[in-house]
Amino acid sequence: MSNQTAGGSHRAAPVHTDPEEVSVLTALSAVADPVRIQLIRELAGSAEWTRSCGSFDVPVGKAALSHHFSVLRGAGLVEQRDEGPKRVNRLRREEFEARFPGLLDLLLRDDAG
């Protein structure tokens, strides 16, 4: 079940996928990219709704970063909302863990690559 978050911006609100609707192949594909793993790890170490998209130190441009966040939203891993001019993020840890028990913990381990 997808939904949209209301925002006061001119851009469209992000569309989110319920983790219950995500296949294991979609989840694994989303976490197969090193940039997305870095985003997940940084979000896991941050308080919810404190990280704007531009606050991540990743080696990609703005358009590629937007694509990576779209993939993470589509896999049910990330939720975003607009706060003024910024789009802030939270890791959907509990929801994703309920759907794919143990997968997120594996990704967050120090020896996970």
C-alpha cells in the first residue's frame, strides 16, 4: 500500500512502499549497491528525521542520490518527508525487520563489507 506524505513544497511528496508488499528480490536488489548500504548505515546511526538528503557524504551527484533514495523507498527501507526546503529521512527499521527478520542486522554489522 503506497501513500504520500503531505509537504509544503512545489515538488511531489515522496511515495512510500509498505515493506509487506516488498519481495525478497526487491529488498536484496536495493541493498546490493554500496552507496545504498552507506545511506542505510548512516541512517541507522542517526536519530529519526534528523538527516536531510544533502547531509550524506556519498560519492554521487544529486540526481543519482535521488535515485538511490527512490530505490530505498521502493524497498520499504526508508521513509521521507519534507520539512520546509529539506527532505528528511528515517530508516524503517521495525517495519523492515518484521518483513525480513535479520536482514538489516546483517547489513549493519561491521564485517558486512
